[in-house]
Amino acid sequence: MSAIIRLENVTKTYPMGEVEVHALRGLNLEVPQGQFVVLLGPSGSGKTTTLNLIGGLDRPTEGKVVVEGEDIARLNDRRLTQYRAAKVGFVFQFFNLIPTLTAAENIAFALELVTRDRKAIQERTAALLALVGLANRGNHFPSQLSGGEQQRVAIARALANRPSIVLADEPTGNLDVETGRQVLQALRDLNRQEGVTVVLVTHNTAIAPLADRVVRLHNGTVASDEHNPHPAPASALNW
Ligand SMILES: Nc1ncnc2c1ncn2[C@@H]1O[C@H](COP(=O)(O)OP(=O)(O)O)[C@@H](O)[C@H]1O
Ligand SMILES: [Mg+2]
């Protein structure tokens, strides 16, 4: 299997007044297409920085970030924006839904960025709501949904334009255990059903058994990298 994501000797240094913060110090990582990877590490280990570089939200100080054969660090801002819209779906800890739009409208909004075909938008929105178990909640506003339901809408929205990669940063960080399990299962199902590559970042070691592979970060480099031949269902996770 060829790698859909390849980070080569990536460093990221943030200037902080007189000093520099070395967020990443020579990170190497290859992710094959369709893999469900958990990036695990304590706060400050460089997880979010890594995700932001893969997602084209930021650029490395040194090194390469190659996605589907293209070094995205070399793209100009306009092409980087296109890259994000076409290839990447983001899921965040605090859901980031638009409060004045219904669940269905939040998903449709993402689709409207790339198509005007009303029928296609409606069909895809309905299919995505069903995929995340919210077929009968499309007309609810975020404030009328539980945290877990909101996060499942966010996941449906991230998947809307059939990205090749979904990047999830502490997606259960704001949820109770049972709700967190439902969200993780929704992500795992979408990974299997749509073949989308998932990179999930967390400090929560209890989530690791869900993954095909667990990469531990420490001080901005890979500390360990283990494959998991028998991923656990989300229902078996506990924290
Ligand atoms: N925009 C920034 N400016 C300065 N320092 C930053 C910035 N973003 C992250 N850092 C620092 O880089 C290191 C890694 O951060 P981060 O990738 O957010 O870690 P994690 O997600 O694992 O908690 C931390 O020391 C953090 O304080
Ligand atoms: Mg983080």
C-alpha cells in the first residue's frame, strides 16, 4: 500500500519573543490509505501541530508534508485552500457547528462550497445524517442536540465532500464516555464504509485500542509506532 500521507524530517519552530518553541523536531510518519491512526501523546507533544500541517492549516519550518504525492508545504495560499476544501475533513474538540443553521444545513453548507446541485446536496446530506445515526434530527439546531449528536453532525460535515483524509483533534475531549464511544464508532464506521483515512489525535490512552495503528509522540518526535491487528469496537473502550 502506498502512503497517502508522508511527513519527512518535519520541524516546526514557533518564535516566542526572545526564545523559540520547538513544537516538532524531525518528525517522520507515513500513513497508508484507509488506515485509522491514533496519534497519542501528552499535552505539548506536538499532536495538534502535526495535524495542522497535514491539514494544510500551517506550514512546516523544515521538511516535507507529502499528501497523495504532492508536497503541500510548497503550495501557494490559494492552492493550499483548494487542497483543504477538496481533500481534508476536520473534526474539532468543540464541534464548531454554525449555531444558526440546522444539522442538515450545517452539512449542506459544506457541500454548497463545491456544488450548486440542490438535489445532490439534499441526497448527500440525508445519506450522511443516516450514516451518523441522526436521520430524524436534520431539522434540529445545534442547541437542540446533545454534545455527542453535535459531534456526529460535525463528523458528517467533515465527510460531506468525500475527503481522502479526516483529521480529528481530541474529538471526544468534551464528551462523556458513552457519547464519546458513539462518536468514535461513527468515525470508525465511516473509515470502513467510505475508505477514508483517519488521523485521530488524543492524549487519552483509552482510545488507542480502537485504532489500526498507534503512534506515540513525545517532544515533537515519534516515540513509538505500533500496529494493532485486532482493533477493539468503541463499545469496549472505557475512560
Ligand atoms: N501558535 C503557537 N505559538 C507558539 N507556540 C506554540 C503554538 N502552537 C503550539 N505551540 C507550542 O508547541 C508545542 C506543541 O504544541 P501542540 O502541537 O499544540 O501540542 P499538543 O496538541 O500535543 O498538546 C507546545 O509547547 C505549544 O505550547
Ligand atoms: Mg492539541
